[in-house]
Amino acid sequence: MTQIMDPCHPETVRVAASHQAQARQIADELAAIAATGMVLPGSITQRRTRCGRDNCACHADPPRLHGPYWQWTRKIAAKTVGRWLSPAQREDYQPWIDNDRRLRDLLAGLEALGAAALEADPRWKREPAHRRTTQNSP
Ligand SMILES: [Zn+2]
């Protein structure tokens, strides 16, 4: 059981054993993924494109587009950047993208545990009503 001392009260934040077990499980998987070093943000999507030649089949009706090509994209400061990938690169990097998604899910799970612990804190019930109202206001 993890205990964090409150400097103003002799009480502690008590975390249930099940909470710790879940956190340990998340930490193990996080560490295992991180240790591979194979983590890539963004996504890989299949693209079919039109070229600049007016008489090309890609401008016909119905169009026969070029591709499929694979493009890796990610957002940096609200701007999307990307690179074209070969089919072999796409196969190599897709698992990296999947790892990144899993890391985010695991982190969200850890945060949910923390939020649930805070909500379950028995000291909420002992707080005077006026203080609770003040704390909940922005
Ligand atoms: Zn074309």
C-alpha cells in the first residue's frame, strides 16, 4: 500500500492493492514497449494520387489513380508533415505506430487510475460544503 503524507494532516492518501496491481501491470507493458525503441507517432495511410499530366489516365472519367502509395504523417505544432514510404518501409514501421498507440492507451489507463483514486478519497466527505463549492469553481 502506497502512502503519501499530507503535510497539513496526519492522514495519508491510501491506494488500494488492486490499484497498485493494475499500475504495476501497466508499467510492465509500458517498459516492455519502450525497451524495443520502436515507437513512432502519427499514422500511415494509403494514398492514390493524380499527376500533373492532363492526358494521363488519372484524369480520365472514371479516373485511374496512381498508387497505392503509403504515406506516414504526423502533426507538429498543428501542421501536418509527412514522408512517402516504400511498401517494405510501411511494413517495418506500422508496428512502431501500433506501439505508440498502445503507449497512449496505457498512459490513459494510468491516468484513469489516478483520477479514480482522487474521486474515491474519503476526505472529500469531510470537507466543509462551502470549501467544496469554492474548489469546484473555475
Ligand atoms: Zn497521372
